[in-house]
Amino acid sequence: MTARTTAAALLLLPALLTGQSARLGEITFPTSATVPAAQAAFEQGVLWMHSFEYDHAAEAFRRAQRAEPGFAMAYWGEAMTHNHPIWNERAPDSARAILARLGPTAEARSARASTPRERAWLASAEVLWGEGPKPRRDSLYLDAMRALATRYPDDEADAFLSLAWLGLSQGVRDIPSYMRGGKIALDLFARAPRHPGAAHYVIHAFDDPDHAILALDAARAYSDIAPDAGHAQHMTTHIFLALGMWDEVARQNVVAMQAARGNSDSLGWAPGHYTWWLHYARLQQGKWHDAREWLLRQQQLLPADAPAWRRAFLQRMVDEWQVNIGLFDQVPSHLVTDAQRTATGILTRGLGAGPAHRAPTAALRRLADELTAWRAAHPDSMEGQLLEPQLRALVLLRDGHVDSAVALLRATVALEAAQPVDFGPPAIVRPAHEALAELLLEAGRLAEARTAYERALARTPGRARLLAGLVLATEGADDAHAAAARAALARVHHGADPGATETLLKRVAGKR
């Protein structure tokens, strides 16, 4: 499992409320519908779609079709629920089948539209769902939406134009495109502060540490705009996480699970995208008791025939416990079949092989060799390329080859820095930036360690293990910034379990 390949599917968890009672924000999307129920259902569909609750949106558009079978825009809307641009997903055959119910050809469908404006909306869908590779269709669709927004300027044209910009980069963050889409969404949010798409697309455009501050107002507003959309509650935390605001990350993912599942018993929640983010926030907060109880409870409750993606999410959370906290004996190291033979599983066994500052054990050396072999067998895996040098560097360090270990990890850091920025918990469970900082700390090169920790925190703000390392590096060097580092850790751990801060400092220092 990777966070990026599964998140899209998992965000389609059903919301508690459907139909006309759902609270989803406010839009104005006038159409030629002559039946009020058809217009109301159509607007509900657009509202659901702006919060990426595509199953609910599709059902709303089908209700509009039943209320007024000749309502062309209802077919446009249902077809558009099969385009998931942020997740780099589309289902063209399904979308074309929906459009075919309106008419057998593009010309026939256009004739069913009642106004030039509605024909323009249908034409944009025809462009998107035409033949050809996805990047080409996405580029043509962007051009169509730019023309539509110029000819028929309104809030919905701008909302879908913003989303078209965000979807242009095929699932890989392209900063210029994201900034263009974000600017359109920011302007829309300023004039329509209850528009769910405006807040949502602002968040997606700016959900990285360098830009997240631009979306903080939208993140704080979105949960109130669309309280019945589980994805809306979760999406706010993209910005909170990028800013290291762990209380907000934890709170909003609890709300997201309640909206999505209608279940307030957190111990009964199955592993998934929202619970992963909640668990990660608890680790950063120092609320380890809650995190551990949830992991152990899930191990007991998750059935043997649970879907592989649920088991993989649970394993991911176990891996993050091991790496972030380092209390390897408190949670089983693997829950998924063959998990120990993954690159992350090999790394976590290596990190737990023995106290720091001890000559490398035969077990650690064997694990480094095992991870090297894994990387050779998976040459295209970024996980292997970023994790294998970490164990190899530990072996070098404990053999006394400090400069070689540092050089190896600096090269790995450069490789990591060239990758797209994560928009969530680190995709690689132990970032190379963190590995370099900890190695420099262990080697006693405190000034270099401080710089490495600061650079790592720029990529993952508020990560508690990094803050603990920064405290150790600055206090060990009697650095003038030591008090500020200690205060930053205290803010993150303000509600931590008793003794969690001291335990974390000991673990990062290599003490048992």
C-alpha cells in the first residue's frame, strides 16, 4: 500500500446524511429545469460533487433525471461524477454511457440543451470524455472551461475552472498549475464564502508547508460550510497538518469519521484514510496511550478476511508507531502477511535491533543486506531508494565511518528533496531528512544536526520526533535557540500523556 494509490478510493466513504436534508454549503447554479424538484436535486448533486462525495452526487443527479427526464444538465452532472481530477482518476466509459442516455451523439445531446449556456456546459463534458489519452483530454477540457468562464462568468464556471487547473498535472503537484487554480478559488471564496468548492479547492491548491498559510481561513471555514460531508471535515486537516496543528488534525478527523460512519465509538472504527491521519496526529501530540489502544483493538477486531487495503492501512499505522515513537516492544511490528519483508518492515526491524552507540550487531548487518537485496529486486521503488541507505548508513556509523555515513545520507536527502511534496503524513515512513539529522546527532555533530533538523521541520512542520531531536542538538551545543526548541516541543505536547516528552527525548537520544 502507498498513501497516494489508495487515498482516493477510501475518501468515498458514505456520509451519514443524503438527499435534500444534507448540509453541504451554498451555490447558485440556475438552469432551464422546469420542475422544482429536478433543480433542487441537481444543485444537491453539484454540492456533493464539490466535496468529492461522488456516489451521493451521482444519486442526486439521477433523482433530477427522474423528476425531469429531459433535463440535460442532470446528465452532464452524473457524467462529471466519473472525473476525479485531484486523485488522477477517471472512468470515461461510464461517463460516455451516461451521456448516451441523453442522446446518441454529441449533436443530439446538444440539441436537448435549452440554452446556449447549457450547451457550453455539455460541450465541455464532450471535450473531457472524448477519445484520446487523459493528459490530452484534461488539457482540452481546461481550454473549454476557460472559454466557458469567459463567455458565461459566474461562480460555478470559476469553481470548475479552478478544479480543471488542479487536475492538469495528472496527480503530481505542479506548482504553477496549482497556483493558478488556487488564485481562482481564493477569489471565489472571497465573494462566496459559503461555496464548498471555493474552500475545498483553495485547500487542495495550497496543501503543502510552503503555501498552507494561504488556505488557513478556508480550512477553518470548510467544516462549517459542509458539516455533513465526511470528506469536507477531513480536508480541513490537509492544511492543519501542513502547519503542524495537531489538535485540529485530530479533532477534525474524528468529526470526519462521525460524519462518514455515523459512529462515535473510535475503538470501533476500521482502519482507513481518516483514521490513519487521526493516528498520526495522536503520535505527534504525545497521546500514545490512545494510539496504542486503538492499534491493539484493531488487531483484535479486524477480521481475517478484511480487505487488503484496510490491513495495509493498519500496518502503516503500526510502522508509524515504531518510527515516530520507537517503543518497538509495545506494538506488534507486523500485522499484514509478509509485512516484515517490505522495505519499511526491514527498516523498522533494523531501527529496533539495539541501542545506539553499540557496535553493529550481526542482526543489523544482515538486515542492511536484506534491504539492499530488496532494493535491487525493486529498482523502481522510491521506498527502497530512500530507506536502504538509512540502514546502510547506520552500519557505516557504527563501524566508525562517520563521514561515509553522512555522505550517503546527504545524497539520499537530495533525492528525497527532488520528489513532489507530500500532502499528508510522509509517504516514506522515515524521511531521509530525519535520518540524516538523527545520524548527525548520534555522531555528536551538533551544529550540523541542528541545521538538518530545521530543514527537516520545514518539510514536515511540527513533527514531534524532529522537535525532540532539535531540542537535543541545541541543548547539547548550548545553542541560543535551545529554549525556543524546547518551547516548540512543549506546544506540540501540551496535552501529552505523562512522561511522553521525556520518553521521546530518550528514544531520540538512543537511550532505552
